Amino acid sequence: MPDSSPVTEEALKRALMACFSDNEIRKSLRDIFKEELESRDKEIKQLKEQVNEQKKIIEAQADAIDDIEQYSRRNCLNFNGVTETANEKPVRLAIDLGRTLGVQLQPSDIDRAHRIGKPQTAQDGSARARSLIVKFVSYTKRDEVWRARKKLRTALPPRQSCLPQNATTNAYVTENLTRRNQKVMYAARQLRREGKIWAAWSDDCVMKIKTAPNAATQKIKSEEDLRRIMERTETAGRQTDTAAPSQDRESQSFAAAAAAPPAPGTQPDTHQ
């Protein structure tokens, strides 16, 4: 009759150790685990590829949606820093701002106009001017105002204007960018403030930068574009810095050779 005595923990350990000491059993176990791990790795790789593919699709859709939203804003301009008064009429204000720039506007040229956000208060308790967003009926009128925007701080308001005195002293005009594009432009202007690029601006809602006064204008659509441009600029700068000492040494060697006295037995070239 088979032994019916209970198996002790110690006996079980000995049996397992005996199994693991057998080369064939160890090889079989390795093959089983290897096959299972390879199967899992393959599955994980496929899932990662699917996730990356879905990520690309989502990013492309987000880009397309942002482009559509930006296009819907192309008739809009933001007037920033224009003095805000109680009971002001935004449409009338927009018309007078246009006329200040030399652009004749009528109420029929303005689709809508309003201040952006909730009323704000400065540290001294005075009202802080919110940006005035103006949506023009036609892109043509919007573009006229945009092209004349640099006159805003120095031009005098027209007669019988509703603009308060010195209302545009600190005013400037910007395009009405989407939230994502605003973030990109903020990053670009921060680089400009740090002296890492020469200029950053938008024109017809297309964001652009120049890394130096004589550099080519480059279009940007994302912070990733900015990162790539900065990496290329820094790489080019390092290569220039590396080449400069070598050129300096060559110049110094040439100057030293030119200044050295002629070797004994030779005459300097006096041919004119």
C-alpha cells in the first residue's frame, strides 16, 4: 500500500531541491519561462506600437482642431493696454481705435467687441485695463488695422473720440491666437527676453522667430519646433566656438612668421 503519511514541509523542500538539481528539469523550466517572457515581450511591444500610433493620431487631430480654431479667429484682433472706463461702449471704442490708426471704420465693419475676462484691479486700487477683443466683419478691414498697429502709441485720437486722454500711451495690438498658440508664443518671447533668439512675432496668425538679425525667418507651430531650432542653434554655436581658436592660432602663427627675421643666407623678397 502507498504511504499515506502526511507530507511535511521539509520533505517537500527536499523534493523540490532534488527536482531543481536535475539538469533536464532546469532546462525545461528555463525553456518554459523563456517562451512565456518572449510572448509577453512581444505583446508589450505590440501594445506600445498601438499606443504610439494612437498618440500620433490624437496629436494630428489636435493639430487639425487647433488650426480650425485659429482660422476662425483670423478676423479678430486684441487691443491691449487701452484705458478702460465705466459704461464704455466697446464697438464705439473699436471704431475710434481704428480711426486713430488712420483706418476708417463704421459700425457695420465690427461684428462684435468686448473686454476679455473679469474686471481687474491694480495694486494701487485702480482698475486695470483688460484686453479688448474686436472681431471684424471682413478680413480686409482687420488687415488694414493690423498693418497700421505700430502707430497706436503715437497717433492722436480723432475729434469727438470716446477714447480717454492718453488711452493708448501703453497700448499695443496682437493677433487673437488660440490658447495653445499663446503658450508657444509666450515660450518664444521668453527666449527673446533671455537673449537666446532675436525676435518672435505672429503675422496672419502664423508664428515666426529669428535667431539673429541676419538669420532667416523660421515658422513655428509648437514648443517642440522651438526646442529643435534652439538645439540646432546651440550646436552651430558650439561648432563656431570650436573652430575660432584654431583660426586664431593659424592667424597668430602667420603673424609670427611674417614678423620673424629672415634666416641666415637668405634675402627678403623686395620685388615690387
